[in-house]
Amino acid sequence: MTLKATLLFILSFSSFTVFSQLDDYEYTGVIKLNDSAFISYKLAFEELDGKIQGYSMSDLGGKHETKSNIKGTYDSDKKEFSFAEYDIIYTKSPLGEIDMCLVNFSTRMRNLEKNKAFSGDFKGLYPDKTACLDGMLIMAASERVQERIAKLDERIQKSKKLSQEVKDKISAKRSVDTLTMSVVRKDENLNIFAKSKELTISIYDSGKVDNDRINLYVDDKLILENYAITREKKNIPVTIINNTAVVRVEAVNEGTSSPNTVKVEVKDGPSLITTRTSLKTGEKAALTLVKQ
């Protein structure tokens, strides 16, 4: 197995992590489909008086990355934990390919606060409750995950078979970090399902300000030209007409530090969706706002 293949294997099967503070929980693991395919999967939720509310993310960092709302219950007397996806927040899948197959999961769990791992079969159901694709959910904690990542990075950096450029590209820590936020890259489109017709797009630089400049279009109309990204948020109101509105970001340059990166927030009523573009000069990425 090559070093890169080893890295991908470790990220897919070994880098599970869980954090819990009070009634907040976050798990990362994988979905195993019946055809033996594996898809990365994340759960983040709050529990209050036995009620579960939060979100899931599948195919993190992949071309079909999807974020959905979840709700469920935890019965401390019966030791039962269950949740169901019920609404897609956004997806990178083309609109015509979205089949809305939602995860419905239930398992025995002795203590939600002390739980470090769980797995079990899930049912895939369409919104009308008809069956779709079933599989297995594997979620586990690994308090040593950061140590594993550090050791893997050390092994990569010490390798004499790899150039520094390759070492940088397959950094384990950087690969894990990219899973914390949806990143929209060259020619990618993120479909965001909106509750309101009136939304606000905010763009800014959340990292080092390095003179990244962009052109911003809304439905092919140029809204910002050669705009320099700063830490201060630039708010752009957007109205969805005819059910969709397309926001397109085009990189004019790459600033002093490649690539051109822009933090993009979509305010949809009380909901806030955060993403980031990562582009080279002349490349474009889009967000399609879809009125539900």
C-alpha cells in the first residue's frame, strides 16, 4: 500500500473523534453501505430532556458532500438512542441527482454522556417513508486521534521518497482540518436549500488578509468587481426569483498567498450556513440557493 493510500485508509477508518460538553455531542465516523462502499459521516447534536436536535454531514470534503438536519430521542430508562435525518440543508450533488434517501438509526446506548462508540444498521427512507438504501453506521471515539495524526505527519515528513510538495499535499492534519467546513473548489456548485426568498450573503477573510480579489455575480449580474477581501464582512442581499438564485465567485488573483480563499456565509432567516471557496486565478465556484 502506498503512503497516500495508507493516509486515506487511516482518515477513513481510524480518525474517529468525539467531543461532548454538557449536552453537546459531536461524532465522526463512516457509513458502510451494503455494497461495501464507505462514506465519511459526521453527527453533531444537542440533547435536552431526552430530545435530540442537530445535523449530519456525509461525504465530508467529497464531491457529494451533504449536510442535513436530524432529530431524535435518547431514553435513559430504556437505554435507547435514535435519530433521523429529515431535511437537507445543502449538497454538492447536482439537483437532478438528489434522491433524498435519509438515514434513520436506532441503537442501544447505556449512557449518552459517557458513550465513546456506537455502531449498528440504519434504514434508508425517502421522505414519504418508502425504503431506499440501507447500510451500517460506525461511529467511534479515539482520544489518541491527534497523536495518530501527529505521528502520521512525522512519518510523511521523514520520508525520503516524497518531495516536499507531495508531503504538503498529503498532510494528515490539513486533511482532517478540511473536514470542519465545506470547501467549494474550481467548477464546484453547492446547492443550499433556503426557507426564505430574501437572504443575505456575507463575504470576508477569516484568516490572513493577503489581498485576495474576486468578482461576485448573482444570477450572472456582476455585483462586485475586483473586490479586495478584508476581515470586515461585505453583506449582499439576495432575492430568490423563480425558485433559484446562483451566486458565483471568480478569483481575480491569488493574493500574496495561494490560493484565493473567501469565507461565505448565507443568512437564511435564523439559519446561518458557512462555507469557503478555494480558487486559483480565473477559476470559479458557485452556490445555488434553492427555495424549498
